[in-house]
Amino acid sequence: GESVGLHLPTLSVQEGDNSIINCAYSNSASDYFIWYKQESGKGPQFIIDIRSNMDKRQGQRVTVLLNKTVKHLSLQIAATQPGDSAVYFCAETGSSNTGKLIFGQGTTLQVKP
Amino acid sequence: DTAVSQTPKYLVTQMGNDKSIKCEQNLGHDTMYWYKQDSKKFLKIMFSYNNKELIINETVPNRFSPKSPDKAHLNLHINSLELGDSAVYFCASSQDIPSGSTDTQYFGPGTRLTVL
């Protein structure tokens, strides 16, 4: 079946350092990938997305990298701030065109002051 | 002016009861979704509706029934609640079915359901 996994359940970084959160997916037919941030007690919040015809996309302090060869997705956060502390999820569309998103397990990012 | 709103935020009830969770979006989106997030934070889709039509219906017990009175609302009714139904339920919406498009799903704040 389809699955999306993250390499580490928890990532602890020092404020100001760069963070890299990784995600592996299983379905090579997936053509759309998204990163979400979920703060405690809130719903997932869209961060950045990327389509399969790209390998890199940049936003404000965030960069998503897609390696289709090894089916790997990563989220890089530059100059990590305390407000970045949250659970981060990657999601993919899988082989469906119904809008169904398959979510990974989530990585908890802890930012130390 | 919340984009996707859910009520109630917290719901505590006894086993066997019937309850409903409401969701409304004011983004003018065509598609709405219900997700369940378990105690390990795993998010899984349950249903989606596009213009009031059921599009996705994952393997969910028949006790769960979504209802879409109009495209801005998608309610979730749960019959005969069980302990295992305890979770956080999220509503989401997107502009259209993202079949190869980049229509982002926007999530509500969630409803924490506790079944005693």
C-alpha cells in the first residue's frame, strides 16, 4: 500500500540554526507533495508545496527538496526560531486524483533558545 | 474572520451516544474534507465532498455519516459512539479536487472528541 514516513519523530535544534526535516514516500506515481506545520491545539497549516516536475522550491525561510529517484522529500528551515516549534507533516497525493492526501507520521521540531 | 471553522472545539460524551460536529468554510471552496487524527498524531482522511457530492469515502464505520447541506458546510454525524472514536477531527477545504493541480487544503482548528 501507499505510505509516507518520516525519518525522525523528534528533532531538536538550537535557535538560529538551520533545520532539516526528512520524509520518504512509497508511491512513485505521486505528483504533488505538501508540508504542513501543526502547532499545539491547532489544525495543520500549509507551509509549502512542490509538484513532481520540480526538485526544489523556496519560500520565506523554507525550502522543499524533492528527490524522485529515491522518493525522498525534505523541508529546510533557515535560521530556526522558537515560533517554528511544532509538528511537521509531509503529505502526498498518491496515485489518486480525488484530492486524497496521504500524511506521514510527523516530526516534532523543538527549538532550544 | 476564520476561514475554516468547526464547532464544538471540545466534545466529551458517553459511549453509545450520537453526536455531530459542524464545519463551515468561507473561502468559497468547492471541496471539503474530514480527517481523523489519533493519539499518535497520525492524520487520515475519512471523507470528502465536492459541491455536495461524496468523492472520497475511506474505510470508515457506517456509524460515521457526513452531511453537506451546501458547499460551504460539511457536518459529521457519529452514531453509537465507541471508545475508539476518541480523537481529534479536522475539517478542511480546497478550491477544487486537486487532480494534478496545486489546490491546497486548508484545515480547521479541530474538534477533540473524548468518549467515556
